[in-house]
Amino acid sequence: MTVNLEGPVAETAARLQSFPWNSDSTLVTATGKDFVRVLRRYCLGELVDREVEAWANALETREDLGFASQLLRELLHELANPLLTQPLSQSRAKHWLAKLEHAN
């Protein structure tokens, strides 16, 4: 299983759904690099906010996804829930990219 967003979001989400939902262990760990790739693609205009949200929602529902840090959990929550947190924008993406850069 991978958290990389390569190709259309619908294809990535479909690949994720091919894995069982319930797992007693972590199958993959999300890293800062995974999120940096997505946020950079958003900043470059390769992805729109709805695509990033759909990707984040597909990941947020996984019980078998681990996180390299609590910061990444917070970022995923924000990306998956823009109405509850903050909508994704260029400035917000750059804010997160800076935080991820300083976290390494």
C-alpha cells in the first residue's frame, strides 16, 4: 500500500480500497515526503483543492495507516476536513510546506 498521490485521485482511492479495511498492524507509514509531494503539486497547479481533499479523505479513513509524526496527523485532518479546519489555499499550502521543512 502507498500513500503517494500518483495519477488521478479516483485511481489512487480505488487502489487503497483494494486493501482490507481492518488491520491489526500498520501497513504503511505516511511521511513528510508524501505530504510535501502533494502540497507541491497543488502549488504548481497540478492538483486542485478538491483533489487534495479527496486524497486526504481516502487516507484518513484507513486504520492501517501510520504516521511518522503527530504533525502529519494534524495536516491530514486539516486537508480532509477543510470545512471544519481551514480551506486549502496557496498560502496555507506554503505554510504547511515550511512547517514540514522545519520538522525534518
